[in-house]
Amino acid sequence: MLRNKLKNISLLLSSVLFSLVLCEIILRSISNHQYFIWPPNLKQYFLPKSSIFPGINDTSFFKVNSIGYRSHEKNDTSLINIIVLGGSTTECLYLSQNLTWPSLLEKQLNKNYGNKYQIFNGGRSGLNSNHHLIQLQKLLKNNNWIDVIIVLEGINDLQYALSLGNNYTKEDAQTIYDESFMVSPINDKLPFYKRSYLFMYLSKLKRAVLSYNLGQDPYGYEYIKWRYNREHASEIIDSMPGLNKSLSDFKINNESMIDLTKSYNKRIIFLTQPVVWRDNMPTSQKELCWFGWIGANQNINNGIYYSFRILNKSIEKYNSLLKEICKERNVDCIDLEKALEKDTTTFYDDCHFNKSGADKVAQLVYKFITETPTSP
């Protein structure tokens, strides 16, 4: 009896092991050792409600091309190829494919310059300057067709710092790498079991599911909950948070991006982060906001938020630092924060662009690119 049980257990373990090995072989065989910010060929529809998203009232079609960007297919390396990096304000999740500001920018450039440009939208919710640096390192090394890089950043660096408070620490290098690309080659420096493609894909699938549960819902109903949480906060802090460590990381990351792009002889253009926050915001505007929490995320926090006055002063530290770095290093910087109206003609919440806002951003970047010569 015991011998039969052991035999059955042995057969079961052998079958499981064989299945795991087979899955690993299949995954390795289909991997082309490239870096993809989004899973290739991902498609999804969103149905944003205008009552939740002022300035948006159409179905949003979200499509990723075969190389991991929210864009059309790359079809001509002889064109001027621009990749755009950022978080959700670049991603433009609830705007349809042709209404995102990178898409509108491409359309405007090609309308006036004879279809010379291709723009690839690499924005993804939650990513900050730590991720953009590793993305640039890998993308420039593996894609010699990239000519120009545009980076819109700041809001996620700030919110990450706020959420951790005095416990702020930069994420470890492996976590940043894993979060930067939804599909990527295996890191040979990892422990043996983490170097399997099966482990990597299951880990990334878990993160994707968790990210979806944090708000990438088709209708945007989570925004109602997040706004309610902010409006009914147990405490509003009206004193400045400690941002020095975060700002130091932000500075290092941006200077490193500049060094990297110059080493590849590429042009990089930074955009400051625009927001609606200001003193004496009207109630109707406040009710659309949900940023500024302390805690793990907008669903799991301690009910404590920073005031809009402090949020505005805080994001200005990141914007001012970015402008200072760009000036010192003679690098292009477009001050969106200064140029855009802080109301629902631009935003549907704290910082995300509605239709009109995306068009304004595209026009500002278009004007800058066409009127400003390439920096050395």
C-alpha cells in the first residue's frame, strides 16, 4: 500500500515537473528577447461616463501595436520616430486612440510636414522617473530607429513620495525593472528560480491584475470612490511633506536620462507636470480630485490627505527642479504647467487630460518642436 502511494506521488510530481519544463520551453521559444512597455497587440474598449470624466463622452478604444506602444504599427525607419514616455497623463487611458495628445501631435506634424513623423506612445499608469530611466536604457540600446524622446513626468514621483511619508525609500532595482516593461528578457543576475520565463510571466500577470483592480475599469466607477475618500478624509494636512529624498532621486534620474540620450546623439524633450491644484479652488473642481493620499494606494490608505495648497507647492518643486536641470544641461523643456488652464477645459480630475486638454498639449508640443531648433 505504501509503495503504491509513493509511486503515485512520484508520478504526480514527475508530471508536474514535466509540465513546468514544457511551459518554460514554450515560453522561451516564443520570446524574442525584446522590451515591451505594454503586452504586444493588447486591445480593450473603455466606456467613460461624462458625469465622471468632464470633457470625455465617447467610447475609448485602447490598442497596443506589435512592439508594445499605444500607437499604429512601425512601418518606416527612415521617418522621424518619436517615443513618448510617462505615466497615465501620457497614456490617456480614457481617451480613444486618435484623441490622445501623442496621436494628435503626430497628426498635426504630418499634416504640415508631409507624413515625416511617427509617434509611439509608451505611457503607462503609475510609472515615474525611476521607470523612465530604465526604459530609456533598454529601448535606446535595442532600437536604433528612435530619433526623439519626449518625457512627461512628476505626478507619480510626487504621489509615491506622499504615499510613503517618512518611510520613503526608492524601490529596489529589480522591482523597477519588472514594472517598467510588461514583457522583457530575463535578468541573468536573478536567483535561478526567478530566471524562468514562467515565473516572470506569472509575476507580471499578477501585477497587471492588481493594477487593473486599482482602477483601470471600463466605466471609471472607481473614480467615484476615490473622490468620496478624499472628500471625506479623516484629516487634511496643510504642512509640507519631506520630499528631499524623492527630489534627489528625481534629479539623478533626469540627469542620467540626459546623459544617456546625448551619448546616443538623440534629442530629448521634457514636459513639466500640469495640475489643477491651487489656492481657493472652486468646490466643483475640488470634487473631481482624488490625489494626495498617505498609504499604499487610493483604495488602501489611512484617510489622511494633503491639502490642495500643499499639493500645488509640492508639484512645483518637481517642475522647478526639472526646469533647472534642463536649463543647466541645455536640454529642451516645455512648461505645460505654466501654459495650461487649471479647469475642466483641460482636466477631468487632478491632472488627467480630457479631449480639449489633450488637444492643447498637442498644440503646445507641436509649436515647440517646429519653432525650436534641435538642442546640441
